[in-house]
Amino acid sequence: MTGILSRRTVLGSLAAVSAASLLAACSDSNSGSAQAQTTTGSTSNVPSPSGKVDMTKVLAEGSLPDKVIGNDDAPITIVEYASMTCGHCANFHRNTLPEIKKNYIDSGKARLILREFPFDPRAEAGFMLARCADDKYFAMIDVLFQQQQNWAGVENARDALLQIARLGGFSQESFEACLTDQNLLDQVRQVRDRGAKEFNVDSTPTFFINGNVYKGALRVEEMSAILDSML
């Protein structure tokens, strides 16, 4: 996990990072499936949680307001801790979340809360840009995950992120203002530190689903089985 970095580091020192090191930082050694063990039901295999958590504490307000997709009164709440440079997180957002959103979130069965858990300055920068995008937070998150290979591991991440940010309505001035906002950087790190200290998040993606803990990029069939078992 990254230590304390200056605001100049986030904007001016987005140095090249190897793809292998980013992947190693984002998750444990499983191959992308969240849990190897399953509980066999009458119609499906439901992945076994790796632990339990007090969902009331998880949902308590943190240093930044939660960003939520779905209805507040949905019977299932999914809290995801992610890193923008995590390949497993990108895989989940590209390949699993669209189907989950269509089948469960849009229908009012579930809601998703995304929380920042950056492992490196590039991930911090990605989350800061999403926060600065205000009501386009999830749109920026989606673009950054879709385009992850074009900015997360390239030599000049600053220019790559600026190009993406311009598509979201940023100017060079607003881009630089966002990435030199020390208060925002501190708040993003506080979200990460709270996840680690209070809820034992140590890899991404980590999901808390109605009190159950799942680690790794859940596939559509795995998350669907979990959600169906809770309805």
C-alpha cells in the first residue's frame, strides 16, 4: 500500500509502473473468481463468503460521501472497494457489472456503493478525477476502467489521463486543479485507510454484500447466485 505522498507526486510524478506490479497490488493470487469454495443449492452454486462484517458499521458515513448506483431502499446493498489500476477491478466493471446493473440494480433489487482503495498514485489520480467530475462520477469510473490499458501502465500517465479527462469536460486548468487538491487527496486516502483498518480490506476488489465478504472479481453467474440467495 502506498505511503503518504505529496500532491506534486500525484500530478507530476505519474511515473511508469509495470503492468505486473499493478496486477499484483490489486488482488490476491486467485485467478479472478472470487471464491473457489461454493455452497451447492438446489439450482445453483453460491460462492462462500470469506467472512462476515457488521453492515451498519460499513454503511456509516466516511470522509467522502458515498457514490451509489440504485435505489436507497433496495433490499441488497453491495459495497465494493476498488483500485483504478487494478486489472481484476476493471474486469468486474467491464464484464460483470453491466449485467448485474441490468438484472438487479435497475430493477430495484440491489444497489452498489463504490469506495476508493487506491494502491498507487495513478489510482489516486483516477479517483480524484472521478470525484471532480461530480455527477459524472460513475461515467468517469467506467471510462477509466474501459481505457485502463491506455493510461495505468503507460510511460506518460499524466498526458493519457488528461486526454481522457478532456472527453469528460475537463480543461487542462480544471484537470490540474483537481490533481493538486490536497484536501481531496487526503479524503481519498482516508476512505482507503478506513477500509483497511476497520474492515480488513487488503486486496481489490473486495465486496461486502449484506454483511458477507467476498474477495476477487466475481463473475456474473457468481454474483447472481449470491444476490438470488438473498432475495
